[in-house]
Amino acid sequence: MTKSDFVELIQKNGEFETKAAAEKALKAFTDSVTELLVAKDSISLVGFGTFSTAEVAEKSGKVPGTDKTYTKAAHTAPKFKIGKTLKDAVAGN
């Protein structure tokens, strides 16, 4: 599904009058979640899931098939933990 198709789905399910209004709602949601995650905060949408961040430690490794090694710096990564209602819906229960 493309973003355009998804905006149409939001328009239908949210009963927005125009695609522009639906796209504005989608942008507001994604911008808000991004802002929270940048601030290292989390948001829990009951039944849907939880958006949060996790600190990932520095990691060293070896490139397969060569003697080269690399080091990946420590960083903060976004996480999403699926909620039970969504999990059950996808599973078909």
C-alpha cells in the first residue's frame, strides 16, 4: 500500500471530507510521535501498541568473508511493542 492509498483509507475510516484533511491528520500523528521519540519519551495507545526508544550499546563485528572489522557507535533506536487487540486482530481471532 502506498502513502496515497493509506491516506484514502484514513479518509474513509475517519470520515474526513477531503484527502487533504486526512493527510493533515496523518502528518500530525507522525510528527507528534516523532517529536515524542526525539525527546526520548514514549506513548502507549491501549490495544494498538507502544512507541518508545531504547539505548543500543556500541557493537563491534567482523565483515563475513574478510578480515575487516567494524564498530557501530552507540545510539538511540525507536521501538514499537504491539498491543494485544492489534495482535489478535492480525492473527484473525
